[in-house]
Amino acid sequence: MKQKFFLLLLLPLALLIACNATPTTVEVTRLVTEQVEVPVEVTRIVTETNTVELPVEVEVTRLVEVMVTPTEAAEAVEETAVEATAVPPTPTPENATYTVQSGDNISFIAAKTGVPAADILAANGLTTSSFLDIGQELIIPGWNGEIVAVIPQPANPEAPAAPSGNETAALTPVGPNLLPNPSFEEDWYFFQGVSEWQIPNGWLLAVDEGQNTLEGGSGGTFLRPEIRVVPSTDIPPSERASFIFDGQKTIKAFKGGAPTNFAIFTDVTLPPGQYRLSINFFPDIIGMYDGGNKVWSTLALSSEARVIVNDGGTGWVSPQPGTRATLTYDFTVEATGQVRVGAAFRSRHVNNNNGWFLDAWSLQALGNP
């Protein structure tokens, strides 16, 4: 205890002595950690892609997908040309051209190709009044080049053709009439939607609306006739016996002041055999009127008619205007098939009226009675 007390007395004494000693300079270094805001200029590197459009002609050949080995692939890296693929052309709807032939018109061509006349006119920038030239090329839209119907013109237009096949004079018609709606007593329709053409059900029409180039004709243009299926009540009683051959209806085709050329026909399927086609008609070809009375045309070839059987039939004959007429044609069918039968009529001169009455047609097999 005494010792601790003694130490306590010595401590102040030591401090007093130290204060009286020579001052000593002590350098103290203080380490300070502190965040200081320092302005720093930074340069930013930006990668930017600029696209420049340059006109470049590229020739593309065929792109071929090929399986290659690693070695072949390494060699292919050095190639700079890329072979491109040949893509087969997309098939387009078939179009074909038709060369206009002698006697052709838009209606005939439409029947031959099976393409509507309106489509042919539109594809070629034509109208119903446009002239067609022999040798002219026409675009037929959607046509594959196949002739689906034949509107025949005989090689010798002035002389009747002899019957084809075996001699049939000794044979007589037997069995039913094989024509559809043969006396035109059934209903009718507007052919190709033309309001001027009332055609009996089961029958077709072809009309020449081209230039009249017939030698011996009066030139000009063939104009479409107006065609009607008329009942007997629309015919003057004095003329009914001339115009109606059977039943109560007849076909009336007429055009005043212009030449006409048309055909009415149908397609029937016939087995092998011999047949006779008979066409009854009345050429109402009027040159002038005298006090309301008809004066029949006296011009040569003013009325002409012929029978059509496929690409044959009779040649053109010249029946007397104002008189009933009948054309018959015998033919042979060698194998079962479709046969086109009908008749064509034309008036190559300009008359007061180029008219025709058609009625009671028949197609019968020929055999021994």
C-alpha cells in the first residue's frame, strides 16, 4: 500500500520535469480515406452500321442444295460464286392463237374453240362490228388449241355433194326422229345471252358478222339476223301454210337491207348405220313491196342453203324465194360417236328482207321397210 502511494507521488514529479525539458517536434502522418468528385472526360466508342443502296446487277442461275463432306465444305468456302436455284415457271392459263380462215367470223370461231365470243372480242380489242381478215391471228383466252366444233364450208359451194358411204336410194327412213326438239315446239333460250337470238332448246347457232367477200355477191358486211321462235298466232293466216310445216311453231330468221349468213345445228350420238337428214324451210327473200304485196327477189344466188353433217354435207343450193323447199342428205356412220347435223342459210345480196322460216327437221335411220 505504501508502495502504491509512493508511485502516485512520483508521477506528478515526472510530469513536471517533462514539461520543463526542451520541446520536441513530432511529425504525425494521418491517413484519410475520402471520396472526392473528380471531372473525367470520357470518349465513347460506338459501332454503327450504315446501309448504302447501290444498283447492282445480279445474275441468278440455279440454287442447288448439295450434301457435302467436311473436306468438300472447306474447299467450298473459297468459292465466290453462288449457284442459285432454277424455279420452274408458274404455269399460266393456256392461251392460243387462232388464224382466221375464209368464211370465219367471231361466232364461228367461238363455236370452233368453245370460248365465248365476248371473251375473244375482249382479248383482241374487237367489237361485234370489227372486220376479220383472212390470216389474221386472234388470241383465244383459255383455249388449248383444240378445235371442239366444226362449222364446215364445202370445197365446191355451188354444187350439191353426192351422198357419202353406200348407195342409200333403195333404203327408206325407219324408226323415230333422232333430233332433239325437231319441230321446235318446245321452249327456247337466248343463245349466248343475245336478246335477238331465240334458239330452240337443244340447238346451237353460228352467225357470220364479217365482210361479205363472196364472188357474185353485193359486198358489204354480213349482219346478224334476228331469230325468233314464233307461234302460228303471230303469223298472218294466209301465210301459215307456207311457214309452218308441222305443229304450231316455226323458226323465223330475218334481216332487212343487209346480207346474212348463219347456221343452226345440233350434236347427236349415233351408232354405226345409214341415216337421212331432212331440212324443211321457206326462203322469204323479198326484193320489194308493191302495195303491201311481196315481190320475191329475182337476183341470182339471192337465197342459198345447205345441209351440214360434220365436215361434209351438201354444197350450197339456190332454192326459189317464196317457195317451200326440202333438202335431204344420206350419210353413213362407221363407228359410234357424236355427229354434228344441221343446216346453213345465207343471202349474199341486199334485199328488202332476207328472211327464212325453218320447221320440221328430221334425222332417221335408213333400212329396208
